Amino acid sequence: MTDKPARPKPEWLQAHGTPWTVVSETTVYDNPWISVTEYQTIAPTGQPALYGKVSFKNRAIGVVPLHADGTVTLVGQHRFPHASYSWEIPEGGASLDEDPLDGAKRELAEEVGLEAGDWRRILTMELSNSITDEICHGYLALDLTPTPTAPDETEDLAIARVPFGQALDAAVAGHMPDSLTVALLLRVHHMAVKGELPADLARLVLADPRS
């Protein structure tokens, strides 16, 4: 597996001001996946403030399975929070003590029946950093071959394999609003533009989906 190339941090990214100060904290909810903590704090402005934080017991994992012909494999399923049907890249969670790559390999196999010979971690994101501490690791999976699926007992999944450009267009048009899907498809497009993909694959990623 290869990580994205390290780049120097620009000077303008330095921190400014005073960080938040915790005065007290109380856990108000806890289950096997999340906990909710209420904090009495002092804000960076010096004012007292009430804060609630959702802590996740897993890291979020997202995988872009990019085939040699420039297509990507996507998953369709009903999502509970928005009571909506969502098309998205294969996603899941990895426990905090698990290597995120192992979680990515498991999710790709379980959800869409694929394994990859080439793994690249391409993006790390804070998914909603005003109220949660959830971190996502995003991967590009290449050199794909079939393997048995094993979806979770609560998952009723549909699978589609579509040209990358069609998937990206659907994501930026708002038809696939899942944040991991939007961000990681855009990242793969960025890799193609920047020459971070093999030339033949980059041409397929950048091809006009209407042609």
C-alpha cells in the first residue's frame, strides 16, 4: 500500500489564538458505537460555553474501487438517519485499535466482493469537526479481482459498476450526497489531473462521460 505523497505544510496553516478549555465533562449517552459528552468550557474568546461532543468508537472507512477500464463499483442501500436511498462508494468502520487498511480490505470484500492488489490511502478527513471527533480514512483500490461477499446482517445492498465520470457527475450534481463518496471521487479526479495515477487510467478517469 502507498500513502499519498507528503507535502510541506504552508506557513499560513499555523494555529492562532487560545484553544478551548474544559471545565467539566459528563457522559450523557453511551452505546457500542458512539458516546455523547456534555462539556462546560471556556471558549477561545474567554466566554463560558456549553458544548456537546459525539465520540465515535470506530474510524470511518471509504474505498474507491477503480477498475482498469475506468469504471467504479458503487453500493446502493437505504440509510436510516435521512430515511433515504443512498448510492455511495463501499464504506464502513474500523475499530480504533484496528489498522484502517485492514478495515478497508474487509469492507471492500464484504460489500462488493472485490479484493485489490494495489491499495493507496489518498485522503484523511474530519467528517463533522464542530460536533464530532469522527475521522475518515479514504482509499483508492486498484488491480481488482472478485472475492466472496459477506454483507452485514442489517445490509440489503445493490451494486452498480459505472464509468468514473458518470459517478463523479452524479456526486457533484447532488444525486450522491454522501460526504465520503463526494470527497473521494473528487480526490481521485484530482490525482488524475496531477499525474498521480498511471497515464492510461488517468485518461479514463478524465474522459467525458457523455462521449
